[in-house]
Amino acid sequence: MAKITFDGIEIEVPDGTTILNAARLIGGPIVPPAMCYYTPLKGSGGKCRACLVKVAAGSTKDPRPMPKLVASCITTVQDGMVVENTINDSVLDVRKGIVEMLLINHPLDCPVCDQAGECDLQNFAFEHGVSTTRYQEERRTFEKIDIGPLIQLHMTRCILCYRCVYTADQIAKGDRVHGVLGRGDAAEIGTYIENIIDNDFSGNVIDVCPVGALTDKTWRFKSRVWFTKPVNAHRDCPKCAGNVVLWYKGNEVLRTTARKDQYGEVKEWICNECRFEKKETSDWTIEGPAHIDRSSVISANHYELPVLNQSVIDDLPASTQRELEQNPPLKLGN
């Protein structure tokens, strides 16, 4: 076990834990953002530099500070390490520069992008970005590519996080046919042959994409995400666990996605049959509303009712108690 201090908070974590995961064990606003790291994907991290932190003391044996900021997603903790994130002005200044760099070639597609409202880059820019840009050169652009029968690639929006490549390599059982082509500012995601990605788990590249570069063609332009109601559901599926989130508009299922944790990482991968083909409520067993963080724009429709604890609220009027007994409030989904 290693004891570290992160933004003045001491925590003891297993040896080999990364600084980012140690911060996630603490939780709250001190957790560094991550645009490329993805816990279920081996080898991910170290690409976007969004999670840079300052190591003020390397360890008990060697308390010297690290000379440069380090990527917290790939740097393991040492006993006695002191890490600064939100309390260090240099870290926050560099993070603004990282946002500016990621937005250099990113188009202003938010009004028409299907990822708007649940986009990691939107959240990152809102929390750490600035309202102006110094970039005056021509932005690079790409044509839209169908890299699968149900997947649309907008390479202009891509930030080259490599998540989709790792997903196809590790989840699709070695059946990866796309990757990063080219080098430097010419690097892009591609297959050389259009419309070629077609395996049972290829749709998971949509869930792992932090921006709107990979989109579900069965969902495109049907609705803004904050007008939909996410509901947890499951079914007996021979290919995957079958635990999903159904996104409703009225009685229609507009799309199906895998369930994610509080850091936007998929809990269980789902197959293409569950994602693209099962769009009827009769195909699923409904569990209840999926919990959405109150800071998210998706929660604006207030589809979750508060869970009242009558043992805590002693002075509820009799009429309210009767109403609650007849129409109990919805429980929050997991």
C-alpha cells in the first residue's frame, strides 16, 4: 500500500495504482479530467494530456518534485507522493492550453452534433477553457466516412484519443480493421476501405468516443439528447450481458447504449443486436429511470422524481401521505 496526498487529502491506495485512479477513489471536483484514458481498455491514456498534474514530492525516499507536469492516468503512485491539481495555478493554466489545442481543429458543430449534451470535450471546455482563441491558421477538414453499416465517422471532430482503436482491438476479439493512418497533423482514423467494420461488438466504439466523431446512424438527427428519457433495461442475450440504457422520446426507443459509470466509462460491453436491432419496449425488461447527474443538461426534463423518506419527514400532511401511498415516487436507477 502507498499513502499519497492529493490536493491536501491523504489516501492510502494499492501499489501500482495510477494517480488518476487514486484521485477517483477520493472523488469530487479534484479528480483530473480524462479525454483518452479508459479504465476497461488496456494501454489507453497518455494521449490527450488533459489530466496533467504537478508532483510536488516524488516519494518518501526521494521527496524531490518532478521537474515537469505528469500525466496522472499513466503515472503510478509512490509512498509519500504529494500531488497538486486544483490547488496549483500552473496546472490550471496548462489545462487551458490543452483545451485550446484540442479545439484547434475541432469544428463548431455543437448545434447539429448528436453528441451535444453528453460530450466530454464540451464539459472540458466549459470547465477549463477560455472564450477566445489565438489560432488563425486554416483548420484541417475531412470528408464524412461510413466505417461501418451503422457507424458514421466525422474525422473533423476526432481528437485522436485512440479509444475506438483499443476497443476494436480488445473487445472485438482481434477483429480490428481500422486504426490511425498517417503521422503528425495528417493522422486520421480510417480503414482504407469504406463500410468495412461489421462485427458483433463494433457499436461499442460509439460509446467510448468522447466527442461526436463516431455516431450511431440509427440515432442521427432524431432528437437532442436532453429531450429524451434514459431508462435502465435488460434482456437475456446470448452474446452479451444485455444490460443497457434505452433512450425514449414518448413511447419510441430512439437509441440503445451501454450503461456508464460516473466517469462516462462503459460498465459492460453490449452487442450490436442489443444496440441496433432491439428498439421495441417489448424486447426488454424495464428496471426504471437511469440516474443522470444533476449537473448534466440531460436532467433538465426532470424525469426523475425525488425519493422522499417518510421516516425523516415526520410532519407530512395526511393528504400527502395518502397520495404517496397511492402513487409512490420513482426510485432512482443505478
